[in-house]
Amino acid sequence: MKRHHRPHAPRAPRTPRLFTEPDRSADAAQGAYIAQIDGASRGNPGPASYAVMIRRPNGQVVDELKKAIGQATNNVAEYYALIAALDYAQAHRITKLRVRSDSELLVKQIQGHYRVKSPSLRQLSERARRLAAGLAYFTIEHVPREMNREADALANAALDGTAMGGEARSFESGDRLRFGDESRKATAKHRDAARTIRAHYRDGALHPAEPLDLTEGAEVELTVHRLPHR
């Protein structure tokens, strides 16, 4: 008696990811720099800042970035931290980067497990995707808040150094992120304000060391002041 084999049903397509799954082999990750990132917002939305700690592959801290960004939510501040880390990698020709963040929302959205529903966050996530796509190796991983206290302290130091109002408080491990829509007005206000930024001149162009959050085709006025070599 002959048996008839039924053809296998086609597999359902996988959920699209913002980034392809990284090659986690030792060879691919070898020589990767580490970026610890964090964002803070006192009021959510309220006075906000971000911080980035850049480490060499051996764990040695090579640079620290911190910046108050005006009124924003915690989620926006977290994205600013990620973009600042990616901008730094591009400006310093770092081709392999491992990002560590205690924001589960940010990590899951970048990995493609969560949808980016907020319009303001969608613009930031798309920019982060473009920057990360230019790296030879990129991965982002979620770490417990207690393992990211250095970046957290740096972000809060950026707020403590400003004269902004609002209740001063630190984000402890028991705090939860708000998943609601972000404030478009706060983001636009920050985008249009005059700021002083650092940039690196390379290959005939200026490469900002932090996110500019400018719309495509926007015109800006530049005053160049050369900094002494560190």
C-alpha cells in the first residue's frame, strides 16, 4: 500500500526586525567598544538629559558624554543617549559597538520586538537604525538598573548642573517607564533652540558628537571655534 505524503505547509513569515540578529561569535564581537547609556527626566516630561560612557574592548573608560536636552520624556532621553553613542562611534571610526541600556522599552524597540508607536520616538529610532547599519558589528542588550548606575549618575549630574526647575529626583530600580505618547511640543521647542555643540572635522565635513534632532533640509548657522587638542 502506497502512502501519500502531503506537502509541508509554507512557514509563516517572521516578524520584521529593525536589525538582523547579530553574529554573536567571538570573532565578530572581538574588538567591540562598549557604550553604557542612560536617559533621565524629572517629571516625565520634564527637565531631561542623557549620558553615555564609552569603554574600550578591555573595559577601560575612554570618554564620557552628558547633556541636558531641555523638556522631554524619559523615553526620548533614552533615545538621545543611544544616538549620541552611535554618533560618537561614527565620528571616532569605531566599527564595532555593544550598547548596554537599562531601558527595556528602548532595547526591545531597537531589536524589533516592540513596535514604535510614538511619532517622536519613531523618528529617533529610524535615525538610530541608519547609524547602526553603518557599523560592521552592532548589538544592544538590556541590563539591570543596578549594573548601569554609572551612566545613571552621569545623566543626573547633567541635570544637577543646570538651573532648570522641577522636582529633583533620581530614577530608582522600582520606577516604571511611561509608554504613552511623547510630547511633540517639547521636542520641537528643544530642536529650535540655539545650542552649543561639539563636532569633529573629518573628510571635509563636520560630524556632530551628539544628536542634533534636525528635520531634513533644515538650515542652520554655524560659528566655528577650534578646541585645543586633548
